[in-house]
Amino acid sequence: MKIAAVVNPPTDRNLRSIAQLGVADQVYYNMAGMPTDFDGLRAACDLAARNGLRLSVVEGGPPIDRIVLGREGRDAQIEAYKRALGHLGRLGIRVLCYNFMPQLTADAMVIRTSFTAPERAGALTSRFRLADFDNDRLTAEGTTTDEQIWDHLDYFLKRIIPAAEAAEVKLAMHPDDPPLSPMWHLARIMRSVENYDRLFALHPSPVNGLTFCQGCFAELGVDLDATARHFGDRIHFIHFRDVAGTLEDFHETFPDNGPHDMVRLFQTYRDIGYTGFIRVDHVPQLAMETESAEGYGLPGHIFAIGYLKGLMEPIFGRPAAP
């Protein structure tokens, strides 16, 4: 298992700081869409390299909003996606984390009702409380059903998986967050273990896998260890975080302050032979931070990376120096 880091914002100083922690790999994170041209992606790789990092995972990918809802323009988005996969393969980037959630607002697919919920010693964290969410709102996109979204996903993957296989890029589907459906009358289908099983039965190619987001599966209330064993080598990427509460009322915690046994879970990762990348996910905002980064503040990530390294070493052994 190897740590890769989201660096927000990805300035030279911040990238160098992450490299100084002993992290060797960067996650290119941009939910608004990565560059789809080769030169743009190569520039991101060069920025990482000059600061002692490898760009190893892309998260977000090219825009697929038309694809998810089956709207006019989806074929153009699919062609752009296929080209981008080829670019990733040429650059040696082997993991693409994506999701299939409808775009609920201009800047959000992941939904929270607060970013100022209290965590340890007054740190600020994100919370979702269904009672505080106006789920009756009807958007301009109207209403969709599960089977419509499944049809759109099948249409997408039939065309994308051959390109991913040719580029040797693993597709790591992220769960819906929160895994509730519908939201604003739009179906969200990646919300259960059973639906992931359906995804893999629909397209059994080895490149078709998942991002095992610990937080999303914790929100579902499933046994994390049993679920990781169930998915096994379909896990192409891991998001490291913890949550407390229930699916309809949860908040995100510091990694050492949540309800789940991380030591046991990481022993499970070792037992199933996971050797891919893991990254720190959303973290609370510390008092030293003057502005909210909605879970991606660098101070909190530095703490969580240190915790993650300490958790991994006795289970996986000390990694070779970057």
C-alpha cells in the first residue's frame, strides 16, 4: 500500500511540504474536470516532479454531467474521456477515480448540510443531516429513475472500458456521498454493496473497480472489514476517513476519533493483498486555519498523513525511501 496525497492548492510550497513528509505520490484532484489535453496533463506531472512527487492518480476526470443524465452532448464527452484515458496511459498514470453522481448544484455532487459542526476541541467538520436538507426541490433536470441512470452508466462503460484497457488505466468508481437516493428527484445508483456487485457483473473487465471510500461505506452502516474482503481485488483506490452517526445524520471525524477500528481494517487490506494507493480524505478544520477548505485544508491533511504512516508501518512495513 502506498500513500498518495491531494495537495490543496497545488503550489510549489505545498507540494514540496508533502514530499518532505515522505510521501512520494500526488493525486490530481479537480472535481470540475481535469485538463483533457496531453500538454495540460504533462504540465501537472512536471509540477509534481519538480517538487519531488509523482502524479500517480487522477480524481474527478473529464466532465461527464451530460453522460450521467443522458443528455445531448454525451457522445462528445465520451470521446473526450477516451482521449484523456490515452493521455493518462502515456504519462504512466494508472488510476482514475470518478463517480456517477448527478451534478446537484454548480459546484457540488457530494452533499453536506454544514461545514461548521463541532469536532474535537472545537475543530470544525462537515455534517449531513437529512432533516436539514430540502430534498423536495425539483431542479431543471427533472426526475430520473434508477434504471435510467443504470442505462446511462452502461452506455458510458461500453465505450470507455476498451479505452481504459488499452491505456492500462484502472477505473475506480467512487460511491455516492451520501449514499442516499433520490436527491432532488435525481437517482443515485452507487449507494450499496449490491449495486457495486451489479456494476462488476455488468462489465467484468479487471479495469472496472471501485474507490473504497471508508467514509461512504461507514455512512451505509456496513461492516468495513467484511466489505473490503468482499470486494477484494476490485478495490483500485482507497479513501481514508471516518464518520460517526447514521446515514441520515452523520459527521466526519479526525481519523483517530471515529468509531471504526482502523488497525483491524488495515490488517484486512494487508490480508486481501492490496498494494495500490490510499489517500487522506476529508479532515476537520483546525483553529490555525482562517478559511474553510471544506475538508481539504493542508494542516489537517498533514496530521492525517502522519497518522496514516504510523498506522501502516507496523502492518505493511516501512516503505522504501522516496
